[in-house]
Amino acid sequence: MKENIKALEDKIAKAKLGGGQKRIETQHSKGKLTARERIHFLLDEGSFEELGTLVTHRTKDFGMGKQIFYGDGVVTGYGTIAGRQVCVFAQDFTVFGGSLSETHAEKICKVMDMAMKIGVPIIGLNDSGGARIQEGVRSLGGYADIFHRNVKASGVIPQISAIMGPCAGGAVYSPAMTDFTLMVENSSYMFVTGPNVVKTVTNEAVSSEELGGAMTHATKSGVTHFTAENDLECISQIKELIGFLPQNCEEVPKPLPYSLNTEIREKLETIIPENANQPYDMRHIINEIIDESPFFEIHKHYAENIVVGFARLAGKSIGIVANQPLSLAGVLDVNSSKKAARFTRFCDCFNIPLLVLVDVPGFLPGTDQEWNGIITNGAKLLYALSEATVPKVTVITRKAYGGAYDVMNSKHIGADLNYAWPGAEIAVMGAKGASEIIFKKEIDSAEDPEAKLKEKEEEYAEKFANPYSAAERGFIDEVILPYNTRRKLISAFALLENKVVHLPKKKHGNIPL
Amino acid sequence: MTNYDITIDKEKFILSPKDIASLDIVPIGNRQFHALRCNRSYKIKILNTDFTNKTMTIEVNGISYAMVLADEYDQMVHKMGLLTSKTHKINSIKAPMPGLIIDIIATIGQKLEAGTPLIVLSAMKMENIITSHGEGIIKSINVEVNDAVDKGQLIIEME
Amino acid sequence: MEIKKILVANRGEIALRIMRTAQNMGIKTVAVYSDADREAPHVRFADEAVHLGNSPSSESYLNMDKIVEAAVQTKSHAIHPGYGFLSENAVFAQLVADNGITFIGPKPHAIKVMGNKLAAKEAVKTYNIPMVPGIEESITDISLARTVSEEIGFPILIKASAGGGGKGMRVVQQPSELQEQMERAISEAKAAFGDGSVFLEKYIESPRHIEIQILADTHGHIIHLFERECSIQRRHQKVVEEAPSAILTPEIRAAMGEAAIKVAKACDYVGAGTVEFLLDSDKNFYFLEMNTRLQVEHPVTELITGIDLVEQQIRIARNEKLAFSQENLSMKGHALEVRVYAENPLDNFLPSMGTLETYKRPEGKGIRLDDGFEEGMTIPIFYDPMLAKLITYGKDRAEAIQLMISAISEYKIKGISTTLAFGKFVCEHKAFTSGNFDTHFVKNFYTPELLHQQYTEEREIAAMVGLKLFLEHQEQLKLPDYKNSNWSLKRTKG
């Protein structure tokens, strides 16, 4: 028995070294951790149980038979994060550059299947050169097996992808279909076609970082939801993110203990500037509404005119969608609609209540928007909010003009409770624009058109630039005092805790994609 | 044998499981222990343990000591410098939206950090303050007050 | 004179201590407090309390008018000034008297005379009190200084007439240094006190600071209550005091006592006071100054004599005759006091701000703790950082020291740094326990490293235990919470 045990221990020791000490050092020299080190920091100490440690590939072509590494370039298994069960896989760049083979993909599929059986989140730490060329089509098949599972799992268990190294070619589709993507700055990149091929085909000279680095995807394409300075920061972002989510779609996120006080927030009185043309940072309002633990913003650098993220309200995990007056006056446009729509649908998948804060002057005009489909993309957000059956609460802080009023979680599309602050303006459009149209004849024929316009503008503003027309019709349930907002919202979400609403039976809707 | 770093009051102790094995210590119930070393007697009380964050507070002979444990992974990461934050340098600042330049706050040669206000741009009847999203020094400002700019137009070049 | 109500113009531990004695005597107490002290124990203890104003001392505890007004408002018969604040302010004493209120302390005249070192020396001259050889007037002229220095003999000490605390104080070892040191001392004194006058004294090497407690009633009786040794000082601030001194002989004690009585007589003193002396290595004593108030370290005297000094102060203020004579008085046992400051001895004794998350007092026979704080209180930043006085009493010096060491271990303060560990260091140091120390003790023997090292063994044990616990925790099998899951319930239909 003793010899058998020694043989096993030797094999495991060898497996733990992955591609060898030298390659581990190369990984470190780039500021990157190895797969096992990343798992060590991600999971609770000592909770990791590895599966498939000794799996090896079966390829004989191209001399592969002579290169055998236990694990075949991916570490898979299960463990806990803050005591919660999760399944995890981490690609090992030191073995064949983390490239995906048939057996490598099998390991990943196995752990995804396990996660689906037991209803726990699956976290993937990607660090791979792509398909293992020597495996040919078998590698492509491996990817597709993973993709299919991503789709089956989508909306059933949370799926999180961290890109901690290269992720190119077909490999990128898996993270694209998972719920959240994180990228590490300067050491990771994602693209379908790399700079070399790009140069030969379109003649564009561009670096990997520029083409598909973390900041590129965080700001331009919105492919990544988070960026981190290094592996450790990325890992701590994953842990923080998981804290807001439930294990699966049949659960609600676990609330944190919280003891209630008066919950009055005087500061909310003073955040909105006197001048209606001056912007303010919606995040200041968010910070005053939520608990002391910070707002966990998602997609921070993408479509900055809308803010989305998770927060705690009296310990309860909620999703926040809010217009951001600081950027583009908080208008809705193609990118912000897409960003908010996906976030909304994620919250709906996983029973996370939604808080929508509204200060929107309308949609962004222009050919850029129209020709890029502001129509269908704007509709995405409208669709997503309408479709969501989780508790939905809206607070209009300042403007809510035109179609954007409808879109931003208005009562008509299914919001449960709608509040407005006394300074809110719920109207078809701003007073100036409206007056110019309605009183055109009067203004044109006046002695001093400018003064007349001003007069009419004031008249209109008094009548319509307020929340009361909407309140009179019950479109707004209550006009609330700003410093009471947090109190009202805590009550509101407590009320809606057990909300049950069913959509008409269907295979699935046809959201404009 | 793996070594652990334990830091108490800025004093670091490097210990291995082997060192612990040789400690003469007996539990006396209720989170208390008695240890003997070099004939000296130590009364130990466990005040607080947080194994997730690897911090503990232990009282020895009446005085409590707060400590932080670092295993080989923590030590390695510390050596790699992964715990220090890096700066974010930028090359240029472009207009995030079409609009009219109302005011230019930044000056050539100014050192910028993330969040430094640069330009006031009027768009959608709102005055938007454009801020820097990274660090650097301004080389040139390519617009003037009352200029109309397009989305993506270069406003500021950094060194 | 009837005193049925006393206003205590002070705060913290001394206010509480004074009020306790007053209460025992059936006298009503009035507290005064600033914003920062609203929840302080002394405010709660008193029968009445008057709000003085904002937290800074100048707006509260140093505001003479407000305090006198408070006394008038509450119809207090007397004001006890405690120590510090206005206790040695002759103007205040006069103001109190002018308002028909009894000032529990000496007459304004005595305060004024003894408040100025030079004036004090002048006053006691006729009584032949031994004084440190030196010049009695303030000097600015270098050649005069030189002559005097030759007379006194080097080394000499240059001292500021107008103040203390070490400012303007310079030691001159050789004649060649005299001019430069004089100039520097004068400029320092001018900057610190606005008065550049300095005087010269012989510098006593290895001095010990020994003071005599006296009591004087309004009927001309003056007695002394033996000595207190206060040589353990840091930056001229007392840290550890004891009674009696470890090295005085009965003869010296008697001589010093007599000298102290004469000093009191010289200024028509009334009340409790302390006469400070320096003792040189040959056990010669020299008069330094007189403190015309109750001292911080008075408890050690109380413990060896069995006399409540605050009670005596009140009786004297009532014009009562002292109930005992010098012959009746005797010392019994030995008392030791450690001052506990909210300072960090490891970080140059910088003040340590914060809240007393844990505050457990040591208790038991022979242990007395005079404090003004409770668990949960925040240390206000406006006042002196002294938290408490820990005093122990034993049948002899060794027992008192042992008791102090164990009392310090039992005194649990968490949330701020304190000088308790420093007190323990002193009590365990050979130079202290042997009795062979002087005012240079801290300078000679203390470094923060020593304090730190004190506990290196313990720290290592703590680290080892910590690692042990951690490793054991790791070995333990842990399961995630799998019981409260809806998954299998809701998914059985697939």
C-alpha cells in the first residue's frame, strides 16, 4: 500500500506543477498568477476539491504522444466562496499555453454539468492561447460543447468569466454568453481575429491591447463589465459580485443582517442643483439611498450616461438602473439601452429586485444614433423592463420627458411602485421646446418674440413641468420628500418581497436583438 | 515545509508547522490554553479569530495581541507587487458627445489625474463637465471657447 | 463658616474624587462641564451641574467669570479648584473671594508669591531654608553671570523665571559654554513665556525630586504629612510617585518637614500645599518651589497616613482647627502611584485618541484607582491626556511594587494606547526596585525598544498559537450551507 500511496503522491505533485517550474516563473514574471494560485485566492481556504487532476490528452499526432501533462491545461473542481458552493475551472497557461483540446473541454463540460445538476454558480478563469491546433476539429468540437452548455445554463445558474490572459478566436464566445465578464488590464485581451490577420485583411495596424485589451472592451465595445489592475483585484471583484447573486434561478440572493434606524437621509435634499441645466452625479443619490456598503457598479466605463450595478438596501441585494445626468445629460442612446437592458434581464433571471432612478431628457438625436438603430436598441430596454417580473420600483428625481418616460420603468409597463420628487418634471418635453411648438403663432406675432417665448415657457413650466399631472392620474403613486426616499424604498421592497406575476405562456419572447 | 509569516505590532515571525508541533500547550477549556516554554508559563486566551481574512487576536498573560497571517501564496503575491496599485496613463481626450465648448478649465502643462475637470461642453441643453479618465500631462488643447465639436473629436493631447 | 455646597471647578478624575469626599461629608456638589464632557462621570455624580460652554479649556474650565457665575447661580458656598486649570490663579482666587464665595485653598497673596520662583525664594530667605546655590535675581548680563557661576561652581543650570516645563532650561558644564547657552536660554524663555528673564542655579547631578505635603489651618497650625518621591519623570512630567521615599532617613525627613513648614509660614499659607525639594547624591536638600494646591499624587500620602486630604481642605476652609498635631502623625506601609496617560509609549508618547472599547478596572485589597472614565467613552482631545491614577498600598515597598505590577496586568484598556506598559517597565526595573534612581531614570534606562522587547516572548507565543489554530481550522472539514436550498424542491419536475 505504501508504494501505491507514494506513486499517487508523486503524480499529484507533478500535476500541481502544471507545465513545470520554469513556465510558472514565466507566468509570474508577467505579473500573472498560475491557475492553481488563482483558485487558491478565489475559494475559501482549503475548500477546493479538484476533479480530473490526472486527466491527460489522447492525441498521438504531431508528436503529442510524447508530451503528456496531467490536467491537460485546465484545473477544474468545486469549492466554496464565503461558505457558498461554487464550481470553477481555471485554464493553466503553463500547459500547452492553456490551449483547448478535446479532453480539456471535457473537463470543463463535466464541471459545468455538475453545476447544473446541483444548481450552483460556475466561474471560469480564462487564460488560453486558443484552440490546440494539433487537435484540429476535435478542439472546435470541444468549444462548441462548452458553448451549448453556456446556453443551457444561461438564466439557470450565474455564469462568470474572468479573462486573465489571452482569449481569442472562437474561445471568446463562451464568455460573451456568460452573465458577467471581467478582464485584467495589460495581461488579457479578447478578439475574434488577432492583429496579424487584421493587418493583412483590412490593412489596419493595431496592437493587441488596442484591438481587444481590457480598457478597449470596457469603454468601446462593452464586452467586458469590469477591469482589474491585476489577478488579485479581479478575483476580489468576482467574490464581491457573487455576494449579490443567488446560487441559482430558484433562489433569492441571501440578505445581509441589518438593523433599521430612522433611515432619513437629509443629504438627498441638496444633491440636485438649483439650475435645471446643471448636471449632478446620480451616484451621489445612489450612495445616499443604499446601505453603507458601497455601490457595486457594473460596466462603469461603458455608456456612462446610464449607471447599473448592485447594492444593498437594508441588507437586501438589489439591482439599480439609473440615468446619469453627468454624461450626455443622461439621455438614452444605443449603448446605454443595451447596457441597461442586459442588466435588467440578468436581474430578472435571478430574482434580484430592480430600483430604477430616472432623470432623462429623452433619446439622443442624430444620424449616428438613428442609423445605428436607436429604434430597436432603445426598444431593448423598454422590452426588458416590461418583461421583468421581479419587484420593480421607480423614483423620478428630475426630468422624465417623452418616450424616455415610458421606457424608464413607468407604471404602465409594469412597475410596482412609482415615486417622484417634488422637483420632478414629467412631461412630453422640456418647457422651452413645448412652448415653441404650441405657442408658435403667438410668439411669431409678438412684438418681442424672445420675451413672449419666455413668458409662454414659464406658463407651460408652471402647468406641466412638475409631477402633478402624472400624480393626478395615478401614474405616480406618491410624490415623496427626497430625504424620505430611503425609508420609502426599504418599505417598498419589503412589501414586494413575495411578489408573484406570470407572463402569458410562451416558448420565449422575441426581444428586438 | 511551508512557512507562514505572522505579523504582530509590526514585528514579523516566520513559523512553520514544525515549530508549532514542538510547542508544549494544553487546552484548559473555554477557548483557553496553557503553554510552557523554557520553563516560562503562559496563560493564553483566544479572543477573536477570522480565518477567512487570516487575522486573530490572542491574549497571552493578560495582554492581547492582534495578528495577521500570511501563507506562502500571500508572501509570493506580496513579492510580485500585486498588492500595490498602478497608475493609469492616457494619451488623449476626445469629445464624448457632439456639442459646444463653453469653457476651458484645463491649461497646457497641467498634470492630470482621473477626475480632473477639463472642459465644459454644452449638449442637450446641459452643461457637461468633461473630466480626465486617467493620468498624464497636457501637451496641447485643440479647441477654443465657442467651437462646435463632434463626438470623438480630439480635444486634448497628452504628453 | 458653613459649607453646605461646593462647586468643583475641574473635571475628570479629580473632580470625581473631590465630590466623593464632599458627599461623604454630607456636602452637596455642583459640577461644571463643557460640551465634550456632557456624559462624563463627574457630571452625573454631582447633585447639580452647570454647562460652561464650548469644549476648549479657554471657553470652559479656564473661564473664570463663567465659573463664578455658576457658583453664584447655584448658591454654592465654596469652590474647589482641583489641580491645574485655575487652581494656582491668584486672580481667580480673588474673584471668588470678591463674590462672597469661599475659595478652598490659600489666600490670593500666597498663590501669587509662590507662583513666581524668584519671588518664592525671596519670601523664604529669612527662614534659612536651604536653597540651591544660585543668583536670586534674573540676569541678562554675561559678565555678572560669569562671576556668579564661578561662585556657585559648575555645572550650573539656567532657568526661566517665568515658567517651567523645561523651557528655557539649560545645563552649562563648562565656563566656555556659558555665553552661548545664556543667549539661547533667554531667547527660548522669551518665545515661550514672553519674558526672557533667567536666573542661575547650581546644577544638581543625579537629583531626586522629593516633596513634602503640608496642611495649614486658619488658627496658625501648620503640620507636614511626610514626603513623596517623584523622581520618575518624563520631560519634567511626573509618571510614578511613591510615599515614603526609599532613601530618606528619619532625620532628613524631619529636617525637610520643618523646612516645609517654614516655607508655608513664609507666605501665611492656609490649606493643603506641597513644598518641592531637590535631593542631591549626598542627601542634601534644596528648596525648589511650593505648589499652592492639591497635587495629582496626593493619594499616596493619604494611604500612608490614613488622612483624607480633601476632607482636611474643606475643614480648613470652614475655619476648623486641625484635629491632629505633628506628634499624632505617623506613616504606615508604603504607597505607589502610576499615572495612566492616553499616550503611546512606543511612539514617543504621542497622545492616543479614540474610544475606550474595553475598560476594566483592577480591584482588590490595596488597590485604589482614581479615574474619570468609563467603558465606551471617547477621550476628548481638548484636555490633559491623563486617564487615571493607579495607586497601590502594601505593608512595605516591595509589596506595593508587586501589587502595582499585578494591578497593571488586570487593568484592561482597549481602544487607545496607554502608558500602563511603561508603568510596568518602571516597576520591574532594577534601578527602581533597588531605590537607587534619580530624575534621569527615564533618560538613562528607557527606550521604546526595551518596552517592545518586554513582550517579544509573549508575542512569539501568540504567533505560534495563532498558527496552530489556523492549521487546525484548515484540517477541519467544512461544508457549505446546502440545507436551505429551493433547487431540488423546485426542479423535481425538470
